[in-house]
Amino acid sequence: MKYQPRHMLLTVFALLVAVTTPVAAQSRPPENAEQDFARHLFPPELIMQHQQRIGLRDDQRKTITDAITQLQGRVIELQWQMQAEAQKLSELVQATTVREAETLTQVDRVLSIEREVKRAHLAALIRIKNTLTREQQATLNSLR
């Protein structure tokens, strides 16, 4: 069978969804908690859209731009790692008899990279929020 990256990614995605959905459904915070968490951080797009209105300074713009640039570089690196580890996982589950311990170890590697991606995003959003003054944050909150 010819290797097809798209099929491999779909297989890995389906496997991860199947593995994590029941657990996530049981341990997921209520939707309101997720919305509450998100409302305390500011996506770069919101800041860019209202930069004049909030009086964004040049040094703040540079800090935010640097945070986004660092995030993009890190995420690209992690995507390469994720692809390699996901391919290994796909190969493991395609076997007639799946080696459970080895496969679960590989799932942990894939999930670990996914965690790093989420952590990098959160770190960038925190850095961005900490760059803004209290008044700028209040204005952005009112503009949402």
C-alpha cells in the first residue's frame, strides 16, 4: 500500500479523538468556565484592529509582534515533530496485532507535542496581555 500522508493524518486524528473524547467529556470544565478563561486574554487580531483606539505604543507593538513571531517559529517546529510522531503512531496502529504498550507510549508523545503547542499559545497570549496597560485592557474588554 502506498503511503498517503493525508490518510495517515486522518487516521491519527480519528484515533486521538476516539481516545480523548470520552475522557474530555467527563473532565472538561463547563462551557462557561472556558468562556470565562478566554475573556481574560486578548487575541492579537483584536489588538491590531483597535490599536489606535487603545493608544498602542510602538514599544508595545514591537513586544506583541515579537511574541507572535516567536510563537509562529515554535509552532512550526512543533508541527514538524507532530507530523513525525503521528506517522509513527499511524504505522503502529496499522499492524495486524497492535503492540499496546508501544502504541500508548507513542500516543503520549503525540499528546505531549499537542500540549506544548497549546502551552506556547497560552504563553504568547499572557505575554501580550502583560504588555497592555490596565486602561488598554479595559478598553479592549468593552470593544469585544
